Amino acid sequence: MRRYLPQAALASVFSICWAIALLAQPASAPAPPRSARDTHVKAEHLVPMRDGVKLHTAVYSPKTCPAGGAPILLQRTPYSASPYGPDTYPQVAGPSREFAAEPWIVAYQDVRGQYLSEGEWEEVRPYRPGKKGMEFDESSDAYDTIDWLVKHVPCNNGRVGMWGISYPGFYALAALIDAHPALAAVSPQGPVTDYYLGDDSYHNGAFMLAHNFSFYVDFFPRGPQPRRPQRGKDFDYGTRDGYRFYRDGGSLMDLSRRHGLDTNPYWMMNHEHTAYDDFWKARSIWKYLTNVTPAVLVVGGWFDAEDLSGALRTFRALRTQSPKTDSHLAMGPWTHGGWARGDGAKTGEMEFGSATAAHYRTQIEHRFFVRALKDATAPAIPGVSIFETGANRWRTSDSWPPASAPQAYYFASDGVLSTTPPTATDARDEYVSDPANPVPLVGVEAIGMPRDYMA
């Protein structure tokens, strides 16, 4: 028998069901983050250098000009100032999304000889002291670019900052030398500081084969004419077993000829200069970091397998060669560039108990640029901010490394380290090192250098 409810009862039941349905609804999805298209207007320019060469520069200006104007953030890169075209925008303009809520003018430039810029590119182009007339280097190209930007980009407040990770970090370092008066703040991050003394190519004299092969096999000279990035076919290793690929490759020169790298001058420079000779010494840009006038924030990662040395060497050079510079160091538990993406709560299988990268972006990087370029009364960042793994905490100080007393440790038997010097009768351990049968990589299959292998 079918039952019917009175109209009033139906209304009550309907109201209750509607309320329950509303409570059961999932929370409203957060609005998607704004892209640079929502906040900026784009313009592309060919900026002239002192020798007449013009460099492609994309400028993103805030849609609303703030009172007093906005500072300019500049990145010079050999890896393409894309996206190209007046109506194409990146998701984020600037070092991170933390800058998106405020008016900043952001400029990206293809360095000399790369992509849509004119001229000829040179690997870590040496600095030229005492330049005259139309003589140039990366320092002068940065100077000429900044000079053009502050004179031609509307709404700027006359102050410029630069940042760059890895190779763009090298160009940020170059801008510090003979810096333009408008350049007030620079952040070299995991910078290429010395290709032979620890960065990318050679680590303490050892050539980083897998890392460099995987880079240079896709990084050839552009040619004499500007052009947009060309999407080529990915290099086919024929295996996922990088250990086997390099073991069976023969000599380094055999490997180069077999895969066409003997025609790549950037790769071959590593073959031709296996010692710290004049070629590398001319490219040791850290030696010229004297009388630096902009404020500097050097950034690095403890698990950066590519340019860990560059960050520490840069900071040490600034503190010893340019002691009056307002220099800062931030080191965290990150792989190469890991501070600029993700939350930094873990690296590999290691967890750090907090969002270390998010902390860096909001409390260190953003504050550094705000104070130098917008508001001199904004809180200053510490001289040194170091994340201590294991204890999983941030530590701050005025200097690095901290004052400490040296302690000698000695190898002892059974894999032990001791503070007691060994005697002639102490036991010893032995093992065989056979280049024809090297120790394999166990538990990881990778063709290149795993980003987090140091962890």
C-alpha cells in the first residue's frame, strides 16, 4: 500500500533534505591562480648593445602603474626568454608566485647569440677588464640592458633587481661587476661560478660524464641567425641503463665521435682543457667580484649535484674580496633549483618537517627584493640563513662558516673514524679497485645524473 504525506510534512522533509544536501556539498574549489596574462601587459624589444648588436627582451609591465612606479626584475638567460610573441604569457612573471600579488616589471632577455638575440654566443664568456669603446662582455651587456630598460620602460621607479638559477646565475654574477647605478639587488642562485673548480663540468678535477653528456647532446651552437627554439628529436640512448651505456661507450673520444658530439665545440672544450689552465682561469668570474655595489643574496642547495660549489664560492668571494657589500647567503636542503619550486618538505626519501622552499621564497627571497627595490624600511633578512638537516631547523648568523676549532680524524680499522692517530701496528682494511670492473650503481636505473642522487 502506497503512503502519502500531507503537504506541510512534505515541505518540512524537503527543507531538511535541502539543508543536508547543502552541507554535503564539497567546499567551493579555490579559484585558479592568476597567470601573468591577468596581471601584466607584454612588450617585446630588441635592445641595442654598445657594439650595435640587439638582444631580444620580453618585458611584462603591471596593468596598473602604482604611485612612484614599479621596480624592474631582470633575468638574462641562454635557455630562451620564451614564450615568444606579443600575446603569449608565462604562468608566472618573476622569481616565484610570491611576487604575483604586487606590481613588478619583469624582463627576460635572450643573451647574446641565443634564440632571438643577435650576435655570437660564447660559453661562460670571460670578463674583459678595462673595456673601451665597443668592446663587450656579459658585464657590459647587462649594463647596457639595464640602462635601456630604465630609460625606455614606462612606470619604472629607477631600481632594478636581477636573479637567475644555474647558468642564468652566471649572468647575474656578471652584472655585479662594474654594475649599473640602477642595479640595486642581485640574487645568483646555484650559479655557475667556476666550471672547473666544482661546477657542472669538473668536480674537484673529475669530469662529470653523465651530467655533461646528457646536457651537451641537446645543446649545440644555434647558428649565425636568430631563431626560435627548435624542437628536435630526443636523443636515443637505446637503453635505460646509464651504467651500461657509458661503460660500453669506449674512450671519451670514441663516445664523442659515435654520437656526433665531436662537432659540438661546447662539449669539446671539456676534452681540450682537462686541467685548470688559462682557458678555465679566464672564466673564473668569482675572481672579479670586487667593489660590488648592489645588495646580493646568494642561494644554494645542500643536495645540489650541479652547482653547490658555485653558491658557497660566490659568497666566500664576496665576503673576502668585497667586504663592504651587503651580501647574504641562503642554503637549504634542496636539489638544483629546488628552492624555486614545490614546498621543499622533502628531498628524495628525506623529510625535513617543514616547507623549507616556501619559507625561503616568502621570508628570504621576497623580503630581500622588497627591501632593496621598494621599501628600505622593510625588515632586513639575516646575513646568513642555513637549514640544518638532521636537526631540521633554520639557523641564522652573520657569517659562514661559523667559528669552530679544527679537529683531525683518522681512518681506523673496521670502517671506523678516530681522533687518535694510527700507529704502525694498527689493523688495516683492503679492497681492490679495478677500472675494468667498476662498482655498479645498484637499485637505481638512470641514464643521466639523478637530480636527487646526493640525497
